[in-house]
Amino acid sequence: MATLTYVYAESTAVLGPLATYAEPHCYDLCEQHADSLTVPRGWEVLRLAMPSTPQQPGPDDLLALANAVRDAAALPGQTPPQPAQRGPHTALEAPAATEGTRRGHLRILREPS
């Protein structure tokens, strides 16, 4: 996987590692399309070094997934509850929940003491 970014005014296309956030003029490409990329005549392609192993998901990815699930579970016309700001290494907790409580299709589990 790679991200293609281009600057039309400079006739330059840059192919590099997957971007962590969306920007205008950026497109994610599969490996096959990244390898066979061609650009218009007169354009320059900069191919940045790609990581040898895929990047592993981190805490921010887990929070983004939890927020997406929370938003999808909200009833139409209802605004989803906003999560409290948390530090980088704190566990996600639901207010006033007990072990095994179900919220939608997710189950809240506490860490063993």
C-alpha cells in the first residue's frame, strides 16, 4: 500500500508510505497500482522509501475504531456521546457500566485486578 500525492503546479507526483490523515490531492494505492504508476509526459515521479514491514496499529487507531463504532451505533437524529479526553495509555471505560454489560454489539470487560 502506498499514498500518491501530486502537485499539479510543479508537475510532480510523490509515491510514499500510507498517509496517516486525508489531504486533498492524496490517493491510497494498492501495491499493484503503486508499482505500475505512470504519470503524464514531462512530470517527475518521486518514489520515497517504503517500510519493509507494515506499520502495526497503535493506540490512536484503537480510539478511532471505537469512535467510528460509537458513531455508527447512534440512532438517527441522535448525536453520539463524546468520549472524555484520555491519556495515551489509559483504557477505554464506559460510565456506570458493570462487568459484562452490553452496549450495542460490544461488551465491556474490565482488566483483572
